[in-house]
Amino acid sequence: MSAPVLLAESSGLSMQQIKLAMQKGAVWLRRGRKQQRLRRAKKPLSVGDELVFYYDPEVLNQQPPTIELVADHQQYSIWFKPYGVFSSGSRWADHCAMDRLVEQAFDHQRPVFLVHRLDRATSGLMVLAHTREMARVFAGFFEQRTIRKVYRAIVHGDAEMFVDSVVLDEPVDGKSARSIMERVRVDSAGLRAEVSVELKTGRKHQIRHHLAHAGYPIVGDRLFGRGEEDGQDLQLQARFLAFTCPVTLQPVSFTLPEAWRISL
């Protein structure tokens, strides 16, 4: 008996619903100590196999925004991740995750390895590796902080507070952290500003933590900031990346195209 038939009988869902859930990454096959997503409806099952179905219709009904290719270097690529896209999937699904979306964009012709992450609410540039060796190299780059990362954010504050440049070094979760913030422009009302932030360390939620602690909460930040009555998205974006290309050994840089940028 096939996996879709077994799951349809035990769940009461239709075969079409089961197959769609499989395609979206909600069904897992446990075989011995190994567990992996099961997407192929016709994959033969063996005695002792266990099927696990993480069914959440709200998750499965989510539609991912469109990701965009910025640069393709064959062994790695640079992409624009929109607001609302996860870096990686969960046990419930992966159809709204960058690694899966990039895999599909290349028509499953290349493996995809995550080498860093952006929060679901953060948009901007991401690097994806396409070989294990390249994934190892980029993981080392991020660990050794040899990749330059610059973000843009729209923040709240009074115009008199905004300085041209400031170093933010408040510890994050008890660990040292350092960001450099530069003012780009202030709005006509003097109540919001666009700022550039360069990360010198890579702690979780570092920019959101640093800007909120300094009195410049990011617009749309429901975790560290005020949140927005109009439901505005988090105004934080990975705008610029620079590093030494591990293929050519030449310096390369990538700037997010203007069409996808947030601005004041």
C-alpha cells in the first residue's frame, strides 16, 4: 500500500490533499534511525517504515512571496528573500522556505545548502551554496566574520536624537556584540529615520536589539519595538554583501537592486 493511501485512510483527507501536503514537506518517512521528508507518492515502503504527517492546514495554505535571483556563480548564488519567507522549513512544511524555493527555481538541478539565515520578517540578500565544499567555505566566512554585511532600517525616534554615526555594543544574550549605525536621512516630520547598520558580530536579532536599546526601535518590530497599529511589516533589510569569491579568489560585492529596497 502506498503512503498516500495509508495517510488518506488514517486521516480522512483526500488523496489530492495528501499528495499536496507531501509536495509541501509535511510528510516524513522514518526508516530505522533515519528520518527525511517524503515527497514522492510512489516511493515504495518497507516493513518497519513509519510515516509521520504534520498536518496544519493554515501552514499548508500559506503562499510564498516570489524570491529573485541577484547573481548566479554556479557553485553559489545570491538571492533576494522577501518579507514572509523563512530561511529554512519546519517539520510542518518547507514550501515557504528559501532553501526549498531556490531548489525549485533551479528545477532541482542543484543541491542547496544554507550558510546563513535571515529572520522571516527581514528581507534582503542571502547567499546559498550548491556544493558541500562551498557550504563549508561560506560557513567559515560567516564564523570568521570575513563577510561584510550592511543592512538598512527605518526607525522611530525624535530628529534631535539621530546622530551621524554611532557604535552600538550592548551585549546580546550575555555575549559581546557590535554594530555600527549611520544616519542616511530623516523624514520631514523628524519622527523617523533611515539608517545603515553594519554588523561586526552576528548575534541573533542583533540589529533589532541594538537599535531598540539605543532608542531607535525599528518600524514594524513587534518583538523589540512598538509594533505598528497599521500592521506594517518589519522595516529591516540586508542591503549589501562583500567577500572574497571562493572560486575566483577576487573581491566581490552585491547590492540589493533598487526595485526591492525599503526606503523612508
